[in-house]
Amino acid sequence: MEDVIEILRSIHPEVDYELETGLIDKKIFDSFDIVTLVGELMDEFDVEITAEHMVPENFNSAEAIYDLIQSLQED
């Protein structure tokens, strides 16, 4: 989980990722941020994030992102 938060902080260091649950819904992350995030997550965790995974529920919080990574690593 800490690796995910570290990546998120590299994009927006001012956000409290332990508490924030609306990264997409509150427009904290824009489309460019998501593209950057997805690229870094795929490199760091050696997973493939496809278009079907690109839904707000998977990216609204650090926990949701961590859960997505975990499920992709299990596949």
C-alpha cells in the first residue's frame, strides 16, 4: 500500500491519501494525472491496466487503487 501512496504523492503531494476517497469524483486527478498514474503503476507492479479497469471506482482512493493492483497480480 505504501508503494501506491508514494506514486500518488509524486503526482499530487498535497493530498492526504490515507483519508481521501474522491480522487476522481472531486476532480483532484485529471485525465493527464490518470495516464501518468496508470503508467507508473504498470511499471512498478508489473501489471496491465486495461480500458475495462478505467472506472472511477478503481481510482477514487489509494485503497481502491491498491485493491485493483492486488486483483491484477492475482490473475
